[in-house]
Amino acid sequence: MNAIKNTIKTFAKGLFNPDNKLSLIPNWLSFSRVIGGLTIPIMAYTNAPLPLLFGNITFLAISDFLDGKAARLIAKEETKEGAMLDAVSDKIFSLLLIIGILPIIPVFAINGALEGTIALINAKLLAKGGKPQSNFLGKVKIWPLSIALILGYLAFALQNLNIAGITNETLITLSTALSIGTIPLQAVNIKQYLSEYKNQTQNNQISNLNTNHSALENKKQLKDKKKKKTPKFKLSKENHQGIVYELTQDKNKELEKGKQYTKRLE
């Protein structure tokens, strides 16, 4: 639970109070995909002006490229908050679009279930103190999935479309084909995330065992030190004579100093 709270704090820090204020630009570019995941379905279902819909889709399509460039060129750094915002925004974006298109193309339910599985794996890893990260295949498969979703929404928004033989049915067919074609990529991606989950949890367990072992060793050493008692001094014939001799020598030295001081005064 603490790991999830810390993640929310990191997410909020990246959006509102990053250490480098210039990071606000790439961070909000990433978060714009979350906003787009809500606005695209609303615009499609409410017959919003097509130029506005196309502009929104175009901006969101390039935002995944722009946020990384902005982090390197404007903020001059790639932060932990930015990386988390990028990964989480991608996932929320795809899930929101999938939910919105289900009434039109129900086959996207499979894609939604697979994306949800990936999100659950990462959430579980996060809860166990791991660090979920997007991998290369995860970035690759989001493109055909996003294109499939966008084509589906366009097929709904462009009523009675017939441009060079391209109709609404054509767009829906292409959308469905891309949706099905993305399923194997998502399945392989799930396998990769499971492997990463297993590796990180094992490494965390080993690290925790080593930490606990070190703590027990330190505790044992402190306990052993407390048990050790300082040996008692025993007065014997030999050390008695040594002590008497030392005391006598010290007394004689003090007497000599006194005599010398008296002579000087005289």
C-alpha cells in the first residue's frame, strides 16, 4: 500500500512540482494522452467538428515522441517522474479508448483484457516494492493498437464515408484486423512482464534476506559484547609489591621537587 501511495505522490510531483520546473513541459505532454483518452470518445459520439477531432488525434499521435524529445532538449534530463508518467499515461490512454469503442467493435474487449493484465502485473510489482518499466515491445505494440482504435473512431465519426472507395465498413475492417493482429504482441509482452516481475521479486527477496541477516549479525555482536565482563582485579603478593613500589617512587619524586624549590627560595 505504501508503494502505491508513493507512486501517486511521484505522479503528482511530476505534474505539479518537479525539481526541474522545465520538466513540466514533457510531463504534461505525456499526461495529455490521459486527457485524450477521454476527449476522443466524447468527440466521436457527440459528432464534434472533424477538423477538431483530427487535430486532437494528430497531436496525441505525436505526443509520445514529443515528450521524450522535450525532456532531453528543454529540461535537459529524463526524470523518474517523467518515465513513470510516460508509461502510466500510455496504459490509461489505450484502456480508455478501448472502453469507449467496445459498443462499435466488441473484439477490442480481448485487447482490453490483455492490457488490463499488463497493468495488474505492474501494479502488483509496484506493491511489492519493484519498479515497473516500459519495454521495447510495449512501445511497439501500442502503435498498431492505437491506429486500430483511431480508425474505429473515425469510422463512427465519418458518417456515409466514401472516398476513393474507402467506406466506413473499410475502416472498421482495417480496425478489426489491426486489433486482432496486436493480440499476439500483447501476449508476448505479458510474458515479458511476468518474467520481469519474477526477476525483480526474487532480487528483492534476496536483498531483504541479506539485510535481515546483517541486522541479526549486528544484534548478535552487540549481545556478545554485553555478555563479556571486565575481569576483576585480584590483589596478589606480586602486584601488591609493584603497587607499593610505584607509590613510593611517586612520593620520592614529589619530595625531591619540594627540596629543589626550597633551595631556590633560599
